[in-house]
Amino acid sequence: MENSPELPLWYKWKRPTTVPYPNIWHKFTSKPKDGKECKIKIVDLTPDRFEEIMEFTEKYFYPRELLCISSKFLDDERNIHNSQSKRRAILQQCTSIIAVLDENVPKPEIVGMLKLLVASKEDDPVPKPPIPGHFLPIKDKLFEELEKNYNPFEIFSTDEVFRECGLCVKPMYEGLSIGYNMLLAVEKLATAFQIKASVITGISIQSQVIADKLGYKTWNEIVYNEFKDDQGRVIFPVDGTKSIKLMAIEFT
């Protein structure tokens, strides 16, 4: 679980050695439309599957994530390259979880992922990408506006909080409550790691509905059609979801 020496150490929090790793955090059974039961478990993402999750992200997350779609993120390969260092640094915390089929095999099929970061007040700033005016800078601008005046460390009087950094379910396994159960499992991680709160960015209506069901409260929201550039053009012309929301929960 040591940080790779070639990766930037932006994130200071380290997983406590007292918590088993890897760990099974949650199990559940869903019944798809064909009536056949599907047993799924939520487990730690381990280093031997990091590259698999990097590929999972590029194959299933980016093509369906609303900001990526509306900004044509995948049309420029530099966008993926510029985000890799941050993605790898997040995985190195060993807090991200995956949903896998509950099968007795060495590497069961991954059907969902939830990248999790324990953000700390002591974290170093993440450097801005080197391509001014491209996807990552304008996404940062949107997030900065969304989170302005909402400091979770001050609001929750704590030094660390969970931050959701990407929730995705494999398309052929949608409709099995995988996303819901992955966010549900975060409270179990929070108890084990003694993290008192979690903050998510609800980009899609689906993630907002799940978070609302689990008790997350909306702190702030920005209507997509009202977020414009200097020429008055909508930066993220999103279909199907009215706004992006900053949502948070304090675990009791």
C-alpha cells in the first residue's frame, strides 16, 4: 500500500494498517428483468487491478459521463493523458471500491467502480493541467464555483472527508442497484477509517437521486444552461439533467 515513488504525493491521508486489506465491505443480491438472481459484493480495489480500472474508466465512465459528453472530452486524447496522474494518485490511497460478481474465482468480473478519495486539510494543491482553456480547466472552474463558500472541513469540524471521484456501473449490469449499494458501503468504510463525512458531486440525475435516498443533503447547485463562457455560450450543454449538485452527509 506504499505510494509509488513516481507519483505525486498530493494526498496526505494514509489508510490505517488496523483495517483489513483487502476487505469485503458489503454483499447484496439483485434480480434483473430476466428473473435470474445476481449476487454481488463490494470489495477494496487492489493494486493488481489498478490498470483494469484505468481501462474500465476509459471504456465505460468517460463515454457516458455528462460533462465528458457535452464537452467532447474523448475527441482529444490529451484530456485522458492529463487526467491520468490524478487518477493514479487517487487509486494509490487504497480507498476506492469495486462491485464484483460474487464468484469463487481469483479475479471476479468488475461490474461497478467507485473511486474514493480521503481529502485532508493538509493536502497539497493539485497542479492545473498544461492545456489552458481545455476540458480540465473549465471543469475545474465549474467545480470551484459549485464549491465556493462550502468548505467541508469547516462545516463538519474535521480534518478529513470522503470525496467521490467517479461512480460507474458496467452498462450490462445497470438496473441492479449497484450504484446505490456502492454509495451505501461508503458509510462502512467511514466507520472503519473514522471519517465522519462524505461529499459527492452529483453530475447526473441518477447519482443525485441515489444520494438523496441515502440521506445526502444538497449544499449547492448550478444549472447547466446558466454556466456560460465570456461569449455567453453554454459551456456544458447537458441533456437529461437540469443541474450539477454538491451534496454531503455526516455519518452518525
